[in-house]
Amino acid sequence: MDWPNPQDYNEAIQNPAICFADKDLKRTRVEISALGLPRPATGGFASVYKLIREDKGKNAGQAFDAWAVRCFHNEVPDHAKRYQCITAALNGFQPAWAPYTEYSEQGIRVQGNWYPVVKMEWLSGLTLDRFLAKHGANQAKLTKISAQLKSVLDDMKAHGIAHGDLQHGNILILNDDQLRLIDYDGMFVPELSGLKSAELGHPNYQHPYRTRDHFGPYLDNFSAWLLSISFMCLAADPELLKWSEDRECLLFARADLIAPFESPLFSELINHPLKEIRQSVQILLKLLNCPLEVIPSLDAGYDEILSLPDLDHSERIRLIDEISNTDVARVADRPAALLALEGFRPKKQSAREKLSRLLAKASNVGGAVMSFMTLPLSTGDLAAMGDEAFACGSYKEAIDCYSRALDSIQGGNAAKAFTLEQQRKFAGPEELKLANHLSLRLGTTYLLNNNPAAAVVYFKPLAQKKLGDVVDSRTAAAGLMMAYCQLGRMDAAGALIEQPSIIKEILCILLQYSNGPLTNVAGLPLSLKFLAQKLENEKEYARAASVYETVRSIAIRDKASDQLQQCDCEVILNLAKCYLFDKRPDLASSLFNTVLKAAEQAVGQPFDEWIIDRALVGSAVAFKMMNANQEVVKTIKSRQPQQIYNSLKRELSGELATLDEFAQVVCELTIQLGESEIMGGVSLATRLAADSFKRADDSKRASTILSLVEAGDFRKADELADAQLIDEYGLGRTLATGAIAQARRLTRNAKYAEAFELIEKYDCPADVILTMMSEQLTYCLKKAASINGWNADEFAKAFNLIDELGLRGMLGDDLCKVITEIICHYTYGSERFINDVRLLADLLEARTADHSSNKSVLQLRQFVLYSDAPAPPNAVSRKTPSQPDTLAHQFSKASATKEIRTTISDNLEADCLGLLTAASKSLWRKRESDLFFQFLTNMKSQDLLTSEFCDEVASVLVRQLCGSGLNHWSQTRSDLPGGSARRVIAILHDLMDTFALVPGIQGQSMRKLKQCLDQVERIS
């Protein structure tokens, strides 16, 4: 059934004798207001009425003069059981701090139905907030009340009791020195173990992550610490009472507790001149970052507080979900960072769990002591000392402690970044885990100490994927991004987020940081702004807006005054633009108006006109989205025609111009300017309309280009594109991809010049085209050298490919080697083949960097010389014709050599031949062989080698190795010293290379050497 509302109770309670069943309450009257109506104290859970005894004079001492009656607005599960257990527990030891309490299931009758009530002794006193308002400057009274509160809490702890809603309204001060607790609806007693909490208490005094599952003797510990710290701060500095005005709290409100690092109050206390206040606030910050159930009582020491575990990020998200599902009003004041983080939370449960695991890995920046490590005492102590200094904001001291702890693990090299393998040389698994944790802490502390360069040293190794099995690389990457952004190294920051998924993972971590100590690091808002721009590029405007909102909240929190600066306005403009694209013009319009007002109120440094222009144009577009046409006209008319024209003109090249409403604003301005004669309104209108049409045409052309590229018609897309359009619409990557595909097609059709022109135009790598041409070249050459004879047509195709590659400087040694191997393995030596090879050698000589000395050129020249019709095996002639034969003449002509000397020293030639004979007779010993070749080399260097003399040398070798000397060679080859046969083969190869460079060399000389080489290789 439906429970009565406060008005129903007001009507019923005016007749106590009728509505109550309790005999004491029947003889009372309700306290009324000046209007004659009941005066309850109404909350979200119950209405409390003061009922005054009518017969108090007759039975004085038998009952109380007045009762407090609680009438409930909603049904509470197990309500009767709860109060029966609570009253039984309290009556068992009758504490002085608890007034008489009685629960009645059939308490009050409203509209014919009975509902339960709680009857309590009425206490006349001041609630704690009113007491502080009256005596807040009296330190003695505050100290006394604080001591009484601790005594009450110790008494409840001894009996396993927790009040559940310890707050100023439930703490009464009687006669300025006696403390009482009232309202036991949420009280825990041992008999209620296993139940859930009936209420969550006043949000300004409860842990921000308390849920109904939290119900036990620990329930008051956080509230007790909060009250104790509030007392201490107010006693030390009564001026802090200003923070309790209109906030229903002693000092801290829920908005401070859920987002302490966005709170102006926390900011003031952390920087307070009194050390006691600073230290107590650090304790409170630690408690806010702990699970509620592990928070100890007020007896705990400072070291014990610092050693408490931190609330896991995944658990934090789960608790937020649970609170938002059961108590919506309790999470209505979530900070911008938390709202942005929720925007990245996936809808599916599996994805949600994945995000929770991700957040669970995020590095805690609170100050937990790493008690899970089993390390030597000195290392653990240093780490704990660093954590304590970190929690207190003494970052230089924390750096020193962390460095010494890391130094003890890494063998005296704390300042050096180690790979995982190197670290394992110094530490075991547990120590390695601590070393990585300390590195993360050092990087974080250096950021907090405004030293991003040093932070990079510690974050960078941990951000590598190969360390992902030990530390959270994404956490290190988030810290590294903040350091890079603070140093202005945006290119390095961009390299950390190559994949969209990584952007979102790092964003989740950074958004967590925006509600912690790192919110004061300059690199955090810069990183968030950088990532928001990346989200804009991905068209994720809603998420980008939430991140910009976080950046804005950080900027506002850091400002000493409410006056906006130009950098703040740029963030607001970006945020407003995201709202426009997210179809939320009302929010965008409000933000644009904020910027315009800030520009009007700016004192000293004037605002950039471009900021005002952007705000005006954006405001007009937002009004057009809302169909507020009069506001559009009003906005346009707020500036001079030339100014508004320039504003729209500049926005034509921006992202805003893609909105249909922008074009409508342009039309509206055209009408307004057309009606105006000021500053050539008609002319401006015409120009703006032309610009708008051009913009629309360019947009249409860009869409057409994209469609053509996707359809594979790159030729038409290339004709439509121009440099300005490519830059403006970001078509470079798409066109480059299409250009590569088109260049491949052109290459397959042997249109090499067009292919290279295309890839040069769009700045594409030429490797793809080069690979295709090389493959085609190899294919054509192999097809030309077929077993059916030399295919001149295929060779012509290969020749054109080589020529094109050579003209572009792409004939490398490897490719030339492949060409030469294919040619030299071909054995069908037709006249057309020889001529084509000669042409190929000429082409390679002209197109390669080393020209005639290129190894492939020399090899082809040599191949041509001994590829004519073979000479008879025994036909050896010492005399050469007076006129060179046709082959030698062609070679001389092809080589374009200078006129050589025709007279040489007969003595030198005779000496050289003598050395050759001696070498042969000595069975080609090394000494004689080297003397001969050295002599021949000297003759070559002095240009004394002639074709005739070379032929004589070849003839001598034929006689020795193939002719009359053959029997001698055959008879003695088994007695040759080791390596002599290989030496002869090497000498013959060297002679062939040397003779190939002699002008006018005859083909028969080369064939003689080849004949000798074949013979030696056969018999050896």
C-alpha cells in the first residue's frame, strides 16, 4: 500500500487522542507554528514531530515532558526487526548518549490505516552545526565536544554498534557540554548482521562510495574521521567556518568528497600555512581513496592510515553504478572527469568488465604502502617513506626515497632505465615488480615536481609492449603522454596512440588522474586536449565534448578569478563546436555566449578578434539549428558587415561549414548585406555568396572524387582534384592509395613515364612500381632467351624497361647482375642475339653510375667477344691480319676508344712471354706466376698492351695447356703442388678481364683463353 506523505501526517497528528494507540502519546498535543499548523522537521526518510504532554504537572517524574515522534514516508524492510534489535541492544547497557527510544508497529492511524512510529525522549539542545555557529571561535568548547564525541564512539565500538548516519543534525549538544545522538533508523547492532543498510546517511558526511551493502560496525569510522578533522581544522582556523554557509555541513560537502582535487576547499586546506591542517587533509584524502570497510577507528595512527589499501578502479566503477541505480540523487553532482569517464564505459557487460580490468591496472597515485612485497627491511622502509612523503606532497623527499629504494634493487643504477632482461640480473620477480612500481612512482613524482624530462626517463621503458607482462604499459604511456605534451613534443605524443583503441584506454587513465594529485600537472589538460582533438578527427563529438568539459573544469579550478583567458575560450569554442555536431545547439549557444561576454568584460589584454568571430558565427549557427531566426539576424547585425563577412569567410574553410545551417546563415547574411549600403554591402553579399557556392561546389567535388577513387576510376578523380581541394578536405591519403593502384595499371601497360609522373605528383613511394618493373624486366628477358631461339620482341620490351629505370637512376647492382646472369646463361648465339647483347652493354654503360667499368658491362662485353662462331680447337696463329676482323672492329667502334699506340717494345713483350713460359715450365708455381702477371699488369698500366700481343699470349697458353703442352700437363698434373690448378684458373679469369679492356682486341684471342679455361677445368 502507499505510505502517507508529510501532508497526510500533518492532518492526522492534529488529533493525538484519535491517531495514536500509545497511551502516553494520546495525552499530548503537537507543537504548532504561528499559522496554527503542525511544525515537523521533515527529511527524505521521515517527519519528526514534537508532542508536548498535557498532564505533565500531575505526574511529574513519571514520564518525559515531551516526545519526539518519527513518522516514516516509506516502508523499510525488516523495520520492526531492526528497531526491536536496536532498542534491545541500547537498553542492555543504557548509554548516556542515547535518549529513551521505543518502536511501535501500530503507531499512528492515517486515513484509516495504521503505520509504525518511533517514540523518543525529546531533547532540548543545539544541533552540532548550530552549536558551531554559536561557539565556533571557542577552542575550549570545540575541544571538549570533540573529546565527548570520541568517548561516545569508543563506547559504541566496544559494543559493536554503529550509528549509520553520524552528521550534524543527529548530534545534539545539551547545556553546551552534553552530547547526545538521535535518529537510529540506520543503526547497526550485532543482531542485524547479514542485513543491508536501511539508508545511506547524510551525503555530506558519508564516504562517496558507500552503498547499501556496507553495513557493519565499521560504518561510522569514516564519518568519525571527517567530524574529527573538521573539528581540528575549525579549532585551528575559525575563518574556515565560511565554507559551511548554505551547505548543510560543518566543513566538507559531498561535492568536496567525491572530487577532492576539483574542490576549492581542499585546495585551500592542502596549501594552508598550518602543518596540522595540511597533514589532517592528507589523511582525509587517503581515506577517500580506501574501501569503506577497511577504514579504522580514530585510534589508528598516521602510519596505519598510509598503509591502507587503495580502492580498486574497477570496484570504484561498480560502486558508482550501484549508487546511480539505487540513489540517483546521490550521484547528481558528479565531477566532469567522472562524467567523461562514464561516457567511455561500454554498454555490454562483457565490455564493461574489460574496461574494469583496464581501470584496475591503472597506476594508483594515492600513496599506498606496498606491504605485499617481501623485501629486505631497508628497501621496504625506503619505499614506505617515499609513499608517506608522496602523500604529504613532499615530492623532492619522495623522489629521494624512491630513488634510493630503486637503487638498492637495481644494484646502484636507479637513474638508468633497464630492459626486462637487464632488470632480472639484479632482482627476482617480487623485487622486479616493486622496481617497476617505483619507476612509475618516480615518473609520477617528477611530473608533480614539474620535471617532465626526468619523468620521460622512467615512463618510456615501461611503456614498451615487451614489459606488458610485468607492468601496465598503458599507465606508463599515459604518464609519458603528459610529459611529452608538457615538453611540447606533440609528434612523440601522437606516436603513442597509433590505434583508436589505445586513445580510449589512455583517456580512461587520464580522466582518473583528473580527480587526483596529477590534476595540478600542466601536461594533464594538454594531453586531454590533444586526445579530444583526436576524437574530433574520428567524428566522436560526444566523447570529445566530455573530454573538453573536463579540460574546462580543470582550467576553471586553477584560476584565481572567474575571468576567462583566451586559452580558456579556445577550449570552450572547441567544446561548443562538438555540441553543434552532436546536435545540442542549446548547450553550444550558451557556451558561445560565455565567450562573447568574456570578451566584453576583458580588461587589459584585448581578446583576439578571431575568437570573437568564431563565437559569433557559431552562435548564429546554433540559433539557426533552434529555428531562432530573429536571433540569427540580431547576431549578424551585432557587428559591421565587413567584420561578419570576414568571419564567415574564414569559417568557409573550416569544419563548421559542412553543416547545412551554416549555409543558411550565409544566405541570411547575404540578404542583410544586400539590403545595406554600408561598406559596399551589395558587393560583399555577392562575394560571400560566390564563396559559399564555391564551398558547396568544392564539397560536392570532393565527394565525387572519393566516389571515383572507390569505384576505381582514378583518371577522372585525378582530373577533378587540385592541390587546394586536397589540402582542404584531407584527400591526400585516399588519392595516394588510388595513385598507387593506377600506377600499377600503367606499369602493366608499359606506360612507365606516366606511372612515375603519377606517383611523384602524389608523393607516393616508388618501391611498388620499381618492384613491378623489375619483375616485368626479368620475365621479358627470360622469355626472350627461350629454348626456341632469341625473341627480339620480348628483348625490346626489356630494353625499354632498362632504359626507363636507368633514366631514373634505379639501375642498381643487383638488378644489373640479374640481367647479366640471364644473358650469359643463354647458349644460342645467333647474330641478332650478339647485336642485341652489344646494344644492352652500351645501354648499361650509358645508364649506370660507373659506366664502362661497371662489372655487368665488362661481363657483357666479354660475353660478346667469345660468343661468335667458335674457332677450330687446334687452329692457333701467332700472326694477326694486317686489318682487324669484323668483330674486333665492331668492338673497337662500340667501345668508343681513343686511338691506341701501334708500336710497343719488342723487349718488353719478349720478357713477358719469357715469364709466361717459365711459369708454365715450373708447373705454375706461385712465384713465377705472380711475376708474369705483375709484368703484364705494369704493361697494361702504361698502355703497352696491344691486341696482337694479347693474341700471342693466348697462343702460348693454348700450346701449353691444350696443344703440345697438353701431354706434359696431363702427365704431371698429379704431381702439381696443392692449389696450382686453382691458381691457373684464376690467372685465366684475370687475363680475360684484362684483355677485354684492350682496344681492338680480337674475338679469337678471347676464345683461346676460354678454350684453355675449359680444358683446365675439365682435367683438374
